[in-house]
Amino acid sequence: MSLAKRNAVVTGSTSGIGLAYARALAAEGANVLINGFGDKDAIEKERSGIEKDFGVKCVYDGADMSKPAEIAAMIAHAEKALGSVDVLVNNAGIQFVSPVEDFPIEKWDQIIAINLSSAFHTIRAAVPGMKARKWGRIINTASAHSLVASPFKSAYVSAKHGIAGLTKTIALEVATFGVTVNCISPGYVWTPLVEKQIPDTMKARNMTKEQVMNDVLLAAQPTKQFVTVEQVAALAVFLCSDSASQITGANISMDGGWTAA
Ligand code: NAD
């Protein structure tokens, strides 16, 4: 139980990778604030399931990661309900696929807000407490798209390159305070986010579902396998450990070899 007495906030944790982070951190003894959208009953089931399965405290906050005031209130909620924010995982994210000339302006603004600016807002609210306590772990979910691009994902690729830069910058700012800041860059992980972009990619590229799966998604991944949410979460747990205290400002790929090519 390497994270007993630690308190964690995971944005976008009602689904996919975020939920796996929350459960993996709780399995190590951390209390967790989960966040994200979805069916009320399903979220309550996940929240109470975390408490029951791991014997930790788990609270839910429905803050919209595109709204700075709600983000600040969520960090305050975690500090009040759990006592502190020792681990901050910025994970909420959305995708939209379109050629740039048709890319809706509001989708660009929304992706930059949720996938990039939200991390600025959570970090600026959580860092003072981490610095005061001289311990903290900030983990941002970037993407292989923080290192390389794919066509038709202008906003997503821009936001993910941005999160990689934000990670390095904050790592330098807090380096002497026992606070590490890293990003994890998965390749394709099988989650609702990936499943949902298949129809748009089919349209944008005029392909069948099978062609998108094999020729677009796994085409980039030399192992020809999807990353699992549990593998991503296990890396986050390692980054929270004392063994990882000298890993900071890093962008760690978990992409089946995608960005080696
Ligand atoms: P997902 O769709 O399963 O989960 C996204 C989560 O974010 C959900 O909990 C959702 O409710 C939440 N969310 C969305 N908009 C929100 C908002 N405005 N406010 C609060 N919460 C919001 O997706 P996922 O695949 O688990 O993605 C999680 C992160 O991992 C994203 O940042 C994504 O870019 C990144 N990522 C995913 C993959 C992949 O292949 N799935 C690869 C690389 C990076």
C-alpha cells in the first residue's frame, strides 16, 4: 500500500483510462476524488465500488473541465473532503476528427479547454499545497500525439503537444519541492474515446470499420496490439513511488513502438 494516507484527484475518471487510474491509485491505498460525465447511477456505482473494493474514501465532483471556476472549486472540494491533493492526474480529454478547413471553431476551443487548459487550472490550484507539504505527483495523460501528428486531428495534436510543454515547464518550477511532473503518452488504448472516433474516421477517410481498425489505428502500432488501461494506470502508480522521485519533466511513451518509427 505505497500510497496509504495520500490523496489523489483524477480528472475524467468516470470512464476509460481515468477510471483505471482511480482504481489503481485506490488499490495502493490512496483516497480519490473522481470526476467526469456520465450516468448518475453508474458514477455512484463506480464511486462506492472503489470505497468497497479498496477500503479508501472516494468522492465524486462533476466539474466541467472546460470551466476554470468549476475546476478551482473541484480542487478545493478535494482538499476539504480528503485533506489534501498529493497526486493530481490530469486525464479528461475528448477527440474530434475533421479536415482543418471544416473543423468547427467551437470544437477547437472545446478541445484546447478540456485537453490542455484544464491541466493548467488544476495544477495552479493544487501546486501551493504540494509545495507546502514538500511532496507531490502530477501526471498528465498526453498521447503519442504529443510527439507526432496524424491528419484531421489538428486540435487534439495541438493540445497534446501543449500538455507535453506544460509538463516540462511545471517540472522545472517545482523541482526542488519534492514534486514531480510527468506525462504518459499512450498509443491507442481500447476505450470509449477510441471506439467513438471510428465513425468520424470512416467518414473522413472513406473507409470501412475494419479498415480504420487495422489500417489507421493499429497501423501506427508496431506491436499490432492496443495498450490496456491497466498498463497505463500501473505506470502512473510507479510514477507516484519513491523509486520514481528522480523522474520529472519526462514524457513517457507506452505506444507499442509507434513513436520509435
Ligand atoms: P474516455 O472517453 O473513455 O474518457 C474520458 C473521460 O473524460 C470521461 O470520464 C469523460 O466523462 C471525461 N470528460 C470529458 N469531457 C469532460 C469535461 N468537459 N469535464 C470533465 N470530464 C470530462 O477516454 P479515454 O480514452 O480514457 O481518454 C482519457 C485520456 O487519455 C484523454 O486525455 C485522451 O486524450 C488520452 N489518451 C487516450 C488514448 C486512447 O487510445 N484511448 C490514447 C492516448 C491518450
